[in-house]
Amino acid sequence: GLTVLGSVNLDLLVQVAELPKAGETVTGGTYSALPGGKGANVAVAARRLGAETEIVAAVGDDDYAAQALVNLKADGVYLDAVKTVDAHTGLAFITVSADGENQIAVASGANAAFTPEHLPKLCSDVLITQFEIPIAVIEAALKDYAGFVAVNASPVTPNVDRILARADLVIVNQGEADAYRLSGREGLLAITLGGSGAELWRDGELVARAPAPKVNVVDTTGAGDAFAAALTVALAEGQAEQEALEFACAAGALTTTRLGTQTASPTRVEVDALLKT
Ligand code: ADP
């Protein structure tokens, strides 16, 4: 099975005609609450692609927690290792204008209050993580972990050299690839290139390149999380590097064809169908 170690957030979204400027109030907005957080996004994506998936995460003792976990629950992600901690559930306050510009302020809450003491014993054979929880928690989890480790090194975070060195697979977008010094790293490195697809490097050598399937793009949020989940699942299944990269690009591309993040994540059947066209 797959362990996802990461964040759970509730995204509180307001759609307005125009973004407020500093000190301004804009009224007439439309509200929605959407489950988010990179950890939760990746867990939903992996589960929909068929992987038996557990999430190791922290939420608050509040009404936001159940809302934040609703898709994980519906898709059948194991939630036994979701700990309730003394903080509020992670919240992202997102304002989106009619022309698609956004402002986002995150109150990390439980994700920041997550400590190594909250970790269960990890006995899966594959683990994937990202940098929306404290680095100390990731280091503690990896200390005794014997399985395959994938790290989506996002957002860009200092002092993660030891984590990146332990990772069997590092996944970054172009901005992140420029921010870390990864070229020539031992092991696997995937670099996503948005509408241009992705590359896979092994021990500093390019071993696979895949284009992004041509799709009708509606909303690119969540594409990187779906790609990371799909590549990790495919490699864990034993797919060849080229095949796994194409599988991940198809999952990323399909996510861009629908609004939202977790609900936009494709099923295995959809990815297989796109790969056959
Ligand atoms: P991030 O969202 O993390 O910045 P990217 O923008 O590189 O990551 O996108 C991740 C993956 O999602 C890409 O490698 C590609 O497979 C898919 N993707 C992103 N944008 C598009 C697009 N415009 N058309 C098709 N696929 C896309």
C-alpha cells in the first residue's frame, strides 16, 4: 500500500468581480468550501488511480475537519492515522476574481502543529510526501522507513537536503527545479513542464520525456498533485519509466480539464482511456 504523509486543508473560496485592494472591502461574493491541502489532494488522486492509500495527517478539533476529509472518506482513503491536534484545521482563504486572478492566505493550523509524536508506525512499501507540514515530521518518518520514498518538493523550503538525499524519487515543477540544486542527483528526478509535459532523470541522465496530452484546459490547480500521485503509483506498480511518465502526464492533463482540485482528479479508467487515444 501507499502512505501519503502531508497536509489537509479546507479551502474557503470567495468568487468576486474584482480582487479587493489593500484596505478595501468587496461585497457580493459567492462562497464555497472545498477540501484541499497537497497531502489530501495526492491521497485522493492515488486512490482514484487504484492504489490502496492511507493518509498520515493532522486536523483540528473543529467542524472544518470533517469537511476537509470528505473526499478522502468518499474515495476510501484510510483515515486511521489522521490525528486531531490542539489547533484549528488548516484553512486556505482564497479570493478569485472574474478574470481568474487569485489571492491566497493560508492559516496552517493543525498542519503546523503536527509533531513527530503524532506519527504512527509506518509499514507500507511506498511513501509520498510534500513540504506543507513541518520538516521535522518528515525527517522523523523517514528515519525508520525502509520503503520507496517519493518527495514532491513543494512549496520551496530551506534545509531539506537530507530529505531530498533520502528520496528515491523527487518531483518538482520548473520553478522548484530552479530553486533547488538537483541536477546530477542520484536516483530519480521528475520535472513537470506544465503544458509541455514532463521529463524523468536518473542519476543525472535523461531517461524519459513525455508530452502533455492535448486537452481542453479549464483549471490547472491540482495538476501537479495528480501528476505526483500518478507517477509514484505507476513506478510502484513496476511500470517502465517511459510508460510511468506518460501515465502521470495523462493524469495531470485530465485534472486540468475540470474545475477544482480533488474533484477534478481522474480515475484509472479515464487515464487508461486517454492513453489509448
Ligand atoms: P504545477 O501545477 O505543480 O506547477 P505543472 O504546471 O508543471 O505543475 O503541471 C503538472 C503536470 O500537469 C504537467 O506535467 C502535465 O502533465 C499536466 N499539465 C499541466 N498543465 C497542462 C496543460 N496546459 N495541458 C496539459 N497538461 C497539463
